[in-house]
Amino acid sequence: MPARGTTTRRLAAIGAVVALIVALVATTLAFTQGDDDSAPAADAPAGQRTTDPERQRLYDQLTKATARREGGDKLALGRHDAPVVLVEYADYQCSYCGRFTRETQPKLIQKYVDRGVLRIEFRNFTVFGADSERAARASWAAAQQGRFRPFHDTLFAKLRKGDALAKDKLIDLAEESGVRDLDRFAEDMEGSDAKAALKRDAEEGYRIGVQSTPSFLINGRPVAGAQPTEVFEQVIDEALAATKAGGGAERPAGPKADGK
């Protein structure tokens, strides 16, 4: 039956992704240094390093398995058909996730997103328990009213933990972020759709081997921790160069932008 065949293909794809991560671990590129900004930068400037075809194939397959490029994705920023996709796995109680949002992301938006080069897709990957899950559901609820980015940035404006992420505090932050219908926000935050969205993100992260936050994929190339902005720029430039050379993942046709 077609449904059974689809399920079989999906399971095979999941197994292939796991195999990819094992291969990346063997080449010291696995997600093992999240919540840490101490990992060294790459040892050569963008444009001076080359990616061997086998590793590029792994990157391309990992991109296809994770970059959703969904039209109307309210948690995404940038063109639907941008040549480079950065997938971020983050927790709202993670200090280095906040550092990335405050210090690095604005520079990447200005340099790449605004030029149509980069798309950023956010994944709620909660590792610090119920308070993180509540904050993640709140970010999803804000997104349903088109206020994900303001709420996300407000939440990460400083490190918030425990009681600072209580339901009433999150509602206050939603109001501060321009969410208009607070009753709907509160209802969405506790609803089954929010929980399903978090489950989807978590399953994706665990499936590809994410162990800590923040973790990133840039056209399938893992970056662990809140690295210096220059590291992100280098990896983006290299991914863009690979795409222009015909070695990057194919871009889909579709809507031009989300999250703007």
C-alpha cells in the first residue's frame, strides 16, 4: 500500500540521517560542544578551504533532512529560496543561546538575511525542563500572531530562569512584544498544537544527534555553541560558495520570504 511504502521510506531516511551523523562524529563535527563558546574557529579563511565531495554529499543530505523551507513558517526568517539555511536548536534558559540572539544574529541578518542569502529556521529544543518547555510553547503562541521575533528577542534580552518564565511573566512579555490578543496567546501556549510543534522539533534534533544547545546546521554543516560571529560568517560563505559551484543542496521553488 502507498501509505506503508511512504512509512518505509521515511524510516529509511531517518536511518540514513543517523548514519550521516555517525560519519560526521568521526570527522570531529558532531554536536558535542553546545552551550559553550570556547571551540576554536576554523583554521583558514572562507574561500581558501575546500570540502571533499563525500563530506559535501553528507552536508547536502543533512540539509534535505532538516531544512524545512515551509511557506508561512512563522518561526523562520528570510527568503524561502535562500541559498543557505541556518537551522538553530535552542533553549530559552540557555545563556549561550541568548548570546547568539543578542550578539551574532543581528549581524547575520544585516549581512546575509537582508540580502536574500540566508534563511534562519528556529527549532525549540528544550533541555532544561518544564520552564523551558513553557517558554518554548509561549514563543510558538506568539508566532501564531506574527510576533515570534519580537517575543523571541525580548525573552533572550537577558537570561531568565525558573519563576521568570512562569505563565504570568510570559504573558507580560507577550504584551511587551506586541502580541495583541493575550487571551488567545494564553490559550495557544497551553494547547495541543504548541505541544505537537515542540515534539516535532525535539524529535528532529534527537534524530540527527543534537545533544546540547545552542547547536546549528548551516546547509548541513554543524556548528556547536555560540561561536564568534566570524565563525558563522565563514561557514555561511563556504556554504554559499559550494552552492554556487553546484556542490550545495538544491533550492526549492516557492514563496520568496517568511518571517519578515
